[in-house]
Amino acid sequence: MSRRDAVLLAVLTLIWGLNWPIMKLALVDFAPLTFRAVSLIGGLAVMGLIARLQGHSLAISRRWWPEVAALGLYNLVLWFVLSILGIGMLTSGRAAILGYTLPVWVALIGTVVYGERQGARLLLALTFAATGIGLLLAEEFSNLTGRPLGTLMMVLAAFTWAIGTHRLRRRKVPAPIAVLTFWMMIEALVVCAVIALTFERDRWPATVSFGGLFAMVYNIVLAYGVAQILWFRLATLMPPVISALSVMLIPVVGVFSGAWLLGERPVLADYAALGAMLVAIALTLLPQRRPAGSAAPAGNRSTKGR
């Protein structure tokens, strides 16, 4: 990872980490899919502007539409629907940790479907990540007031995102990231709007509080307009498992910003899970020592231009 990409990763971590309690705040005023749909309308305007400022045409040849639809389904549509429903049933911090079980599923899919070989240190990182997941699942299912349905929704959201991460890395559509993101967001908007119109019309707010308005603007400008394009850039440049593990500091920000903004009180299982995730991040991103004069293994070389 270059210094520039490390800075972009830090920005992405802060934006998405803070957004977990902010989304929880939004659900006080908005029904879940209504919030997604309205945010996506504004997010599309921002993303379209970004693409045009970069000098890109928004047109994509019809031959690539099926691939763009599949990328949108796994990277945005299923994640947006399942995660916003799941966060309504859980604390924002716990939802964040469960949502970022992403690397476990990325590694599993990569090994089973694509025949990828994971190194020993990466396997150890995944073991720690899976331990953190197990701690939270056990806590939810053993707690009489827990919400296992919300837990399962968040894990399923992470699983579908993992499929999308692999498909994004292997995409053939020759479109810039900003343009591809624009069309994936259109697909997500259509799905969220249809669900909102069908099931949530009786819950549309007559007025919106300052907190709800702030959450809307934050998602339009930062969570959608900036963070999505940063994530797709990182997911394109790095191997799927590495890109997935690189964002695991996001739930750490989510847990502690939830405690700060919403007064949520993490329990021992949350802290233990966070510790396991931090070890997983360190094992993944810290450089490995090599004997002097030795070359990097072929599997670790930059994949730019492939």
C-alpha cells in the first residue's frame, strides 16, 4: 500500500466508522429503506458530479449492463438493504463489528471458489477475525434480550459484500470507478425506493429533526459521495482478502463513536472481539521481514495494471 492509499484508507475508516452511530440516529426519524433511498438520491448527484469533474462520460455500453447489474447487486443492493435492517435491531457498535466479518467470507470464497492460497500469517489473521465473530454471535444467542435476527442479517450482508469484492476485483467492464459506482448506486436506489414505497409509506416523517437531517447530509456527501469511491479504489488495487482485512479498524471506530454519540455501553464480548480484530489487522497490514537481498514473493507483487 502506497502512502497515499494509506491516507485514503484512514479517511475511509473515519467516515464509515462514524457512520454506524449516525445511521442509528437517522432511524429515529426515518424508516430504514426510506432513509437509504433518500440518501441515495443525493449521493447519486454527488457521484455524478465527481465523475464529470474527472472528465468521464457516464455512458456504459449495453454489452456490459449484465455485469454492472451483478456488481451492483452484491456490492451495494444487498448490503444496503440487509445492513440498514440489521442495525435497527442491534447497537451500532455491534452491528459494525458483525458487518466487518467481511474478510472471513472473502477468504472462504477465495479458497473454495477461486482456488486462492492463503499464507500462514493471513490464515492466523483470519482465525483471530473469526474468533471475534464467534464471541459476538455467542453473546447474542445467549442473551435473552439479544436480537439474533439482526446478527444474522449483518453476517449475511457481509457475506454478499464478500462476493461483490471478488467480482469487483475480477470485473471486465472497462468503466472508471466513479462511473461504475454511479450505476451501481442507481440500481440500489431503485430497489430501496420500491421497498420503501411498498412497505414504509405509513412511516414517512412529517418533520425531520436536526439529527435526522445531519445523518442524511453526512451519508449523501461522505458515506456515499466520498467513501464508496475510496473503497472501490482500494478493493481494485489490492487482493480481496487484503482489502477486506484493511478496513477492519472501522468497527473499532464504530464501537467507540457509538459510546460517545449514543451512550451505548460496550460489554466484555465487544472489547474482546475488538481486540481480536485489531490483531487480525496487524497481522495483515504490518510488513513482513525478509532476508537482505531477497525479492518479494510473486503473490505479493503489485497487481496494478492486471
